[in-house]
Amino acid sequence: MSESILHIQRDLQAAGFYDGEIDGIWGDKSKDALDAAVKAATEQRDCSIAVADVKPDFRKLAWGSRVSQAFKERVIWIANALNMPEQGADWLMACMAWESAESFTPNIRNMAGSGATGLIQFMPKTATALGTSTELLARMTAEDQLNYVYKYFRPFRGRLNNLSDVYMAILWPLGVGKPESFVLWSRANRPTTFRQNAGLDVNKDGAITKAEAASKVYDKLARGKQAFLG
């Protein structure tokens, strides 16, 4: 049973799009519900939103010099469509910088062999749940892959209130909305997952908190905003 799919199904049900069982299985009902949610979001908001409609300083995205103008405009639209705060587009860029090793390339793959691919390192099962595959994602342009970044984040609409929450949506969705002190994994309760992420245990106390897990992404945000070259 997939925890991430359970989470998506609950959000889709709460939003009135899903009336199936909350079973962690990605079937036709789940896929149709997600498609309906994305369609509703795009109908509620003009998809042709112009960059000029956003505050000028907001256009100077973190890591903006690494991507195209079209990429930046789509990231700004995604942040608005997800009801994120003003800094939301910068947070998305910081997370993609971290996940893609600052490359923002659609075909970058996880070196550990997990099969994760792309701007937010889509796992194979996640790609399937979104109606695609990691192979297809890798063949897309970075700009087109952003459509799937949006589909992935859509169930978290209205809940991404800080950079930690955005990163938790990628890394460990149960951490979205939790305090920074929330323990994601510990040596006592989740020894295998803790061991796989032991490098994030900054204070070496045997527990990895939300704040510790997100610390590297905050560093990426700071680095990406230093020159505001975008």
C-alpha cells in the first residue's frame, strides 16, 4: 500500500473529486479524479497569466539564470495555481535545484539506482500514478515536465506555506503542515529509512526532523537568490 497514494486519495476525496476507496491503489478512479482536479484548477484560473501580472521583484526567481523565460513563467503560474505565498515560486525553484543537482534537466536520474528522474526526481510508481512514466518524463523538455510537477503538487494546494512544506511534499508527504520539530524518521522507530538518510541527522541525536531534512534546500534557496540573475 502506497502512503503517497493514500495521501493523494484523501486530498482528492476532501476536495470532492474522488468517491472511491482510500486503499493506496492507483486505479482508474484515482487517475480520473486527479485529472478532474487539474482541469478544475486550470478552469478556475487563467492559464495564460502573464508575468506582468506578478510583482516585478517576484519575477527575479532563485536560480532563474539556469532556466528559460518560459520555464520561469510556468513556475510562477504553478505557485499561483497552488495558492502559495509570494515566495512560492522561489521555493519551487530551490526544491528543483536540490533534486536536479542544480541542472534543471528533465532527464537527470538518481545515482543510487532508484529510478527517480527529472526536476523533482519522480519515482517510477509516482510517474505511473500521474499518467506517465519516467522514460517519457526524461524525453520531455524541462518546460513540459513542469506540467507533471504541477500535477504532482496539485493535491497539496493551499497547504504549501513554507519551503519545508514544499520539500516535504516531495520527500515525505506526511510532514506537510507539521512543525519544524516533527520527527520524520528515527533510529528507534524507522531504522532502515533513518539509516538511508543518516546524513540529514545534523545534531546526531538519532532522529531526523523536518527542519534538518529541509536544511539543504534552504541552502539552495539562499545560493539561488544571491545574484538574482534571472
